[in-house]
Amino acid sequence: MQIIVIGGGAAGLMAAVTAARIGASVTVLEQNDTVGKKLLATGNGKCNLTNVKQEPACYRGSEPLFAWKVISAFGLTDTLKFFTGLGVYTRNKNGGLYPFSEQAQAVRDILRMEAEYLHVKLKTRERVQRIEKAGLFQVTTQSYTYQADRVILAAGGAASNIAGSGMDGFHLAESLGHTIIKPLPALVGLRGMGNYFSKWAGVRFEASVSLYTNDICMFTERGEVQFTDYGISGIPVFQVSRFAARALDEGQRVLAVLDFMPDFTVEELLVFLENRQEQCPYKTISESLIGLFPQKLIPLFCTEIKTLAELAEKLKKFPVIIRDAHSMEQAQVTSGGVFTGEIDPVTMESKKISGLYFAGEVVDVDGCCGGYNLQWAWSSGALAGRSSAAEEQP
């Protein structure tokens, strides 16, 4: 069985290793000068392999349950067994599992070494230009045309500014008749409307973020928010960003409401603020906030505020009108991709073209922060590799 894997990232390497272990002859075509380049940047270079908490809500897409079917077939236990077998010992950091060395390069290297041990051909600087099927698959790069019984398309997505990220995988899938859900940035900062963002730039502060689309609250996330010169960022913003980006693309109104005191109700916060002022009656409203909030935030809270009741309301419901998501180059992952309704979740095989499989970010699945996008890569790559190698030739 001759299998070509297009893309030498996390999903592609997992697919290649899995297929080669079954006995297939595997060639990986990677357009960069080395495999696993984007993998090196995951987890801020520490490689958040997966997460101990696994549930359907951790994965998103136009068909949200599709991802969970795949994860259920090759999940956390399978992933840990796979990497333990390669010599990766993990450490748990708030549920996220990292290699003990906390080096993404180690994960990339052990995958590459395993692939080479299994005689997987790793062809770098090979950008695929065309895929055709006439009996066998014909995969054409700028320098050669490869033949294969099976093809696994794991070309990644458009997110990040790392070389090799782009639209190639989507264009190849579309050329083969597949529907592409419009790729948009996910796990990314959000740009706000207004002229005050430069005043809070550089501040980090724990708050909750509620995302409203057309005045309906869709999601609420809590964590450290990063305040930037363009708007808001940080993990809680990342978690809701894919929904903001898609709503904006559909022409909906998007609002982020920040709660700077999420442990209080409005009434409790008002009592708290009144007690503080009673203890130090010589302080102005803005002076009474010193010690509670970073100095840069206080003037923004006190603008057009005359009473403590108004202040309490603003601290609990600080509105940021969202103009758009930050650029695809700044995003950690792509939302959108090959429509999952055209893929078999049991095998990752195309329902349109026999022998064509998909894995990783090229598929319309994206995960939350915390190792979920890599778990999707491992799970989808393992299923694609296993299924493509195990099937009988036509």
C-alpha cells in the first residue's frame, strides 16, 4: 500500500507513523525545509500535548459532535500510550499535559525519529500543486509527480505567520470537489471600536468576558484578560474569538462585556465600594479604586461616573464593541475548513473520493486553548493513518 501524506505537521506525522506501523509504504510531502515547524510554536514553545479534561464542548465546528466522535475513537488514553511508547514523559500543569522537558522540539524530534525508523520518506521543500485520481492518485509538486493508492491531506490551516501556513490545503480539497467552510481566525485577540485602547495597553487583569451577538449572550469565559492597543486578548478572549469572528463575518453585531469583579453581584459590589469610601471618606471615587485595579484602568472606569452605583454597574458591565478579529497571522488556529459532513468520522475518509483522507487543521474543527487542537491532530491523524493503511486496495 502506497500512501502519500500531504503535510508534515502534527497530524501528518501522526498519520504517517500510524500507517507505517501497519505496514504501509508512506511518503510525507512537506513544503517547509523541515517537518513539524508549526509544532515548535505550540504551547509557547513548550508543546501542550493534550488535556486531562476531555468533553464535546472543547471542540468546535459547523458540526460540533463530529470532532467528539473522532476523539472518542482515539482519545486521551491512546494519545498518552502513543507518546509514552516514544519516550515522552508528561507533566500536568493545571490539566494541560506537556513533555517533561517542556520543549516542543522534543516532541517534533521523537515523531521525526519514529517516522525515519519506520522508513517513512520525509520529502521537504515539496509544495503540492495538484491532486488527481485516475485509478491511482497523482500528486504533483513543483518538481515531481508522485503516485499513491491513498492520500491523506493534512496540509494544516491558514493561522499563524509561520512559514507553510496558508490556504493550500483548502484549495486542494476544493479542487477535489469538497465544500470549504470559510476559514477565519480563532484563538485570537479581538479588535474593539473606540479611541481609548492605547490608555489601557499593556495591562493584564483577571475578569470575565461575555460575548454577545445581536444582543444575545452566547458565551462567558473567565481568566486573565490582556488589554491591548487594539482591544482585548488573553485566554478568555481567545476562547470566544472563533464565535466573534464568524458572527462578524455574517454581519451580526458583536459586543464583549467585561466583568472586572466577577465574584460580586452588582448589589454586593456597591456595598463593598460604599464600605471602602466610609473607611476613607477623604478619598475621591477614583482614589478609592487604588489598590483594587491597575492605575491605567481607573480613569477609564471613572469617566462620566458620578455615583458609586454607576461605578458598580460599569465595573460589572464594561462594554467593548467588537469591530473584527485580529489577523489570521496572529491567530493560533483556523476556524473553518473541509466540511465535516463530507468526511466519515470513523475513518476520516472522504465521502466523495474513495482513498482520500483528511487530518488536522484542514478540517472544519478547532479546539479551545489548552492542548485541544493538538489532541485533534493526534486523533484525526491516527484514524486517517490507521484507516488508509488497513483498507484493501480497489
